[in-house]
Amino acid sequence: VQLQASGGGLVQPGGSLTLSCAYSGLTTLDSYGIGWFRQAPGKEPEGVGCIITSDLSTYYTDSVEGRFTISGDNAKNMVYLQITSLKPEDTAVYHCATSLYSDYNCGPVIRREQYDTWGQGTEVTVSS
């Protein structure tokens, strides 16, 4: 099983960015919950949203709802995180992650401990 986030970079405040998460090996279950997390310097990882692969339903942390949009393409084994109106406080390393046991990890509350498989992150820096 592998997950790999990409698409990060330096963006000006107010700009937009789309991150990608390529995954492979998720074949045991009928559905997976793939979450996006971010870790700002000196802070604990924060779940920002997730998507359930079976029906592409999405959930978001309240603090990012409206600016973050998660989508998925099951044919390509890809999940995307679009971020608009970027703020300096969005600066972080963004990771995608999943659980190999169920898709119950994806819901209104995103708990880091429910995600057991993580990919390498991609760094997003929001600065002028």
C-alpha cells in the first residue's frame, strides 16, 4: 500500500492550489476513507478533510470548510485537495492517509489515530 501527496509549493496569499494524492494497493476493502492532514511547523498534525472512495462523499474540519474541496477519481486511484483563498496559516506539510481496516475513519470528526497508513507529505508555503 502506498500513498503519495504532491503538488505543494510556494503560493501567494489569496491564491489557490490543488494537491494530489496517488494511492495504490487499496484492494482489500470495498471502500476506503482517505484523509488529508496538515502539520504546521511546531504543531501537531490536523485533519482537514476526508473522502470515502465508494461514494466519494466528503467531510471537512469546520475551520477549513468552504475553502477546501476534496475530490476523487477512482479510475485513476487519485484524491485531490483543492485549497482556495490561501492564508499564511495554511502553511504546512500536507499528507494523505488511510486506514486498511475500514472506511469508518472518514466522518464528521477526523481523528488522526484512525489512520494507520500514511504517505509522504507535500509542503505548502503561503507567503508574499
